[in-house]
Amino acid sequence: MSAAEKQNQTYITEFILLGFSDLPDLQVPLFLLFLVIYVVTMMGNILILTLVVANQCLHTPMYFFLSNLSCLEMCYSSTILPKLLASFLTGNRRISYSSCLTQFFVFAFLVGVECYLLAVMSYDRYLAVCKPLHYVTLMNLKLCIALAAGSWVSGFVISFVITILMSHMVFCDRQEIDHFFCDFAPVTKCFCSDTFLIEAVTSLMSALCTMLPFLFTVASYILIIITILRIVSATGRQKAFSTCSSHLIVVAIFYSVLILVYMLPKTYNLTAFNKFFSVFYTVVTPMVNPLIYALRNKEVRGALGKQ
């Protein structure tokens, strides 16, 4: 850090999340839109959890992992949306330093868990399609619990390491974060100290919690598709594909938007696009996922019809 930077350094106690402040005429409509999304998200995921717990026919590995995903989606939305909704109503976009780090920690934790959970679910679908005769033996309760717990622990560890490094960074007098929540890239723009170490560690951790699960998921579906294409009857192929189509759609949506958000150049002209895509995968996706599973899975529709 240069001498000039040290002189300009100040201790930050709070940040200002600019969010959508550049759209003053749309604050009320945006509040209503995000409120509806939040309510639908919570209701949809609570419904999925209720159906899985209440119906014996849904006590399978696939729906065990789906219930974990539903819990995650509710935490996702509750980490970001309440603060955003309050800012629309009051115009107060301030967030304390500790609250900002906490929000980032929980958000990064949940992103990591979702990546691992989607990979675990792809492995479950691989066993169901490619090794149906051994599925019950291989995907037993003990393994299900271990895979789910491993996903949550891995996400926690990765997020914890990054957050600890972030807490030791020196912030300059820049308090404005041009985003609607405390994401890594917007927060780093407030750093006054050298960012090489934290960016290198974050890149490594991001690869561990996104690229590895993504490649594992792709490999699983390549094997699944090869197995499905080898099935002689069209009915058999359709039945096999239907067992993993919902998960495949969720994976495609999640990773395509995630790649768009974090692979787009971080330039001023693309800030609006980054915000839009961030809204999609942090706010819209948690609402859409339970709808996809409810509409495309016969077991869920059947359990819903019995309620």
C-alpha cells in the first residue's frame, strides 16, 4: 500500500448497496414484484418439503436431495430479499460492515452447497439410469446422508476461508457497492490493500465449488445419455429420460446464468446485465426450481393430488 493510500485509508463501518437506486420511478413496482417472488419461493419450497415428509412414496434418495435443495433455496432468498425489500420501501440502502460480510458468507456458502448438491443429484440419476438393478443397494440411506452432509460442510468451509480473508482486507473510503447484495466482485472494488492473495484463493475455491461439481455433473449426464440411447424401445428411452429431465433443466438454468454472471467482463457498460443475471439466479431460480419439479415429476404431482 502506498503512503498516499495509507493517508486516505479510513475504517469502514457500513456500506451503501446502490441496488436499483438508478430506477427511482420503479421502486414500488419492483418492491411488489420481488415481494411476490419471495412469497411464491417460500410457499413453493415449503410445499415440496411438506410433500416429501408426508408421503411415503417420496421417501427416496432423489427426493431426499430435493428436500435439501428446497431448504437451501429458502435460505438463499431469505439472505438477500428481506434487505432488498426493505430498501425499496424505506430508501435506506445502508448495510453494516459485519452484516455485509455475513451476507456474503451465507450467500457464498449456499452457492457452494447448491453446486455440490446438484452434482450429488446427478450421481443419483446416473445410478438410477445406468445401474438400476444395483440402485437401491448403492444409494442407501447412509450414503445419502453422507453426500448431503458433505455438500453442506464443503460449502461452509470454502465460504469460511474466503470470508476470513475478506475480513482482513483494508477498505478505503469508498462505501458504495454497485449491487443489490454483498457479492465478492462488487465488494473487492472497495479494497484499498493488495488483492492478489484473496483473488488467487477465491479463484481456487471457486474452482473447487463450481468447476469440479460442474464437470462431474456433465460427465454423469454424458454417461446417462449414452445409456438412454442404447435402450431399444422408445417408451423405455422416454421413461429413462423422464427420471432425470427435471434435474437436467435445473442444472442447465443454474450453471448457464452463473457462467453469464461471473464470466462477463466487469465493465461499467455491463453492470446492468450483471445485476439482471444476478437477480435471475439468486431470486428467480429459487422460485422456479420447485415449480419445475412439481410440474414435471409424476410422483410429486401424484402426492400433490392426494393432499
